[in-house]
Amino acid sequence: MKILLTGSTGYIGKRILPVLVNKGHHVVCCVRDKSRFNPPQSLKANISVIEIDLLDESSLEKVPYDIDVAYYLVHSMSSSDDYKSLELQCAENFRKSLSSKRVKQVIYLSGIVNESNLSTHLMSRKAVEDELGKGDYSLTSLRAGIIVGSGSASFEIMRDLIEKLPVMITPKWLLTKCQPIGVSDVQRFLTECLLVEKTFNRNFDLGCEDVLTYKEMLLGIAEVRNLKRKIWTVPVMTPRLSSYWLYFVTSTSYKLASSLVDSMKVEVVCRDNEINRILNIQPISYKEALIRAFAKIESNEIASSWKDSYSSSDLNINISEFIRVPTFGCYKDERKRKFINRDSSIQKIWSIGGEKGWYYGNWLWRIRGYLDKLFGGVGLRRGRTNVTSLAAGDSLDFWRVLYANKEEGRLLLFAEMKLPGEAWLEFRLEGDQLVQTATFRPLGLAGRIYWLAVTPFHGFIFNGLVSALSKDS
């Protein structure tokens, strides 16, 4: 079977791609930027890749005619202030493009929308579902609430809260009820409903048997982690204050925090479990989903993470546009050191950031992260998804990986921190030397003043960093 997969670089898309290939299907992966798509070598013989932009109708002409089933896994809660209209336009363009194809079924992962007063985010999901339902194919819409799994936005935010705060004074929306579901079950539902006629032109709610408040879900995480936590709810915390609370305590961006707070005021409880009977799937419990998630984290087997999506920052770039580091009108800080052991230096470079830190002057990096967070940036809290591997498109603290090639010995990062300009940080092994280059392209006078102000700190941080990376230890 030939399957079209949108959202191939997204949280769910990355997880169902190997499942579909292992079932014997050929998968056409739709990506907006091929530079960000890094599938395992074992999958490449059974996939093809097309570069499309759902807002650009002409790019959708690349979609093959002989598609049997298409997955629509594209959504965003924070890429734009006007994301609702943009999401609707994407869905309309996608529906129109499939009108000339032989596709039999479109599978859409939506959100549970059983209340009359929906958040902007859930209204957008419902509008997209309605738009996709106008097509000549059969639409299967699977609606999920909180998805529990390593790397999911909701899970990671709740984990942040529990692991950082022993006592919490929280907004009243923590008493809202929700029916969560494990990411492994979402994956099973999505891949098992392929061409199942009983699911055609219908929508279904996905959830485990547990109906919990957000407070109970937080305390459930504390129980699994063997942490004692106290949580009190108060009625006086406004949505804006709640958003700032999430933003400063967790790794989320402010836009995403605001969208989450808006959605968490709405109950997301399943109407029934009919889809369980149709596909013969019994979802695991919330506690079991938590245990599996932490097992993946502890074994460093996180298949995908929301932090690697562009929604984790305010930037929305194509890597190919920034991979060439500019020279004209830029400031540079270049430092060279002879390395003792090439493999040791590469291992250190590829382990940089996250819990490992930056090898030298970590307290200064943390201060820079706090300042970035204060001015609306991402700070250092995103960390990294995998402790040893890096690929183009991955987030790395307040950087984005543009290029990573161990054999070549080159790692190129682009700054996603708040800056009056654009910044790159490159590590490159040449001969017997490690070359470390920081490049800054200032924006106006403010950018030039900024560079002059931080130059003394660069002398301390960057000199210590390149020295630490070149040592054999």
C-alpha cells in the first residue's frame, strides 16, 4: 500500500513512520524542509520524500497520484497569532490536492471536542476536521486528549512541574477533567485503522479508562517518581498569569503555554470507546503510560520530542536558508586548539548542552538562559532530546542544529535566543585542530552595541569551551 504521511518530522509522524514501513507499506513523506528530515537508514529503501508547503497550493502538485491512504498530522498551537486561519487554509489546500488522486481514506489526528465552549486551539482542530470531511475520500478522524509519552508537550510540561516544584499554588483549571492516552496506543489506533471501512466518514474519541483531573495526573507523576508533592488550587490566577507561570517554570514557550492554558479549561472526556471494539485495542492505564514514558527517558530511547519542533520557539525557519554562515557585515569570534584525540573531541561536541552543560562557565550559560527567558526567549530548559546524538532540526538548549556530521567533524548551531540580530556557533575539526567560530550578524545599532557588551564574556566562555573540547578526557 502507498501511504502519504504529512507531519513526517513531527512528534507523532516520526513514531508511526517505522511502524508503517515494518507493515510492508511504501510511505511518501511530506516535509517542508528536507534538511530537517533524518529517517533511520533501515527505512530509506521503503520511503520517498517530497518537499511541500501546505500553504503553497502549487507545491502540492508533487503529491503522487497513486496514494491509497493519507495521514494528516499537521497542526500548531504557537507558530502564529493567526494559526487558526492558517491551519484551515492548509487543510483546504490539502483536500483540494487530493481531489485528483486515487486516495481512498484520510486519517486525521484531532482533539476531543465534546464541549460547546471550546478553546481556540480545539475550535481550530474541529474546523480542520470539518474541512477535510468535504473531500471525495473517506475521512477517519481520531480525537485524543492529553497524549502521555516521552517527548510529548503535555507530558514534559507536567513532568517539569513535578520535578522542579515540591509545593505548588496552582490555577483552578487543574481541577478540569481529562481522559489521557498513552502515545503507544495513539500509534496503534492510527496504524490499525488503515482501510477499515467501519471507521470511514466517522470520528472517534481516544482515551484510556482513567478519567482524571490535571491535579490527579500531576500527582500520578509524583507517585511514579517517588516524589512527595503538595498542590493547592486557587481561583484568582488569571489565564495570563497562568501562562506566565507555565512559561517560567517549564520548558514551554509563552505562546504554547497560553494555548495550553486556554485548552486546559475545557473538559476532554471520551463519549464512548467504540473504536476500541472496532480495532480490538484496549488502551493501557495512565500509570502504565507514565511508567513506559520514564523507562524510555531513562534508557535514552526518546523517539521524538515536541522540543524539536519549531513550536518550541518563536522562530519558523528553513534550515537550508541558514546553513551558509554569512561573512559580510558580521562579527566573528574564532578560536583554534590542537586536539589530542579526534574521537574524544567529537564525542564531547556531540554531548554538549542539556544536562551535560557547556563544559566551561556553566553558571554564565545559565545566567544567559535566565535572561533569555525573562525577555521572552526559550532559555536553556529545552535541553536536548537525545544525550549522545544530534541531527539537523534538533533543539539544543537555546540553539537549533543546522548541520551535524560526525565523519566530517562539523556541528553548526543557530541561535533561537532573543537577540538584536542572528547568531551561529560552529565546531569544525580541521587537520589536528578544533576550530570554534561564533558568528553574529547584528540588526542595526542595537546589535552592534550588544556584541561589544558581550565580547568580554565571550573571551572567558569561548576560550574555556574550546580548551575543554580539545582535551583528551
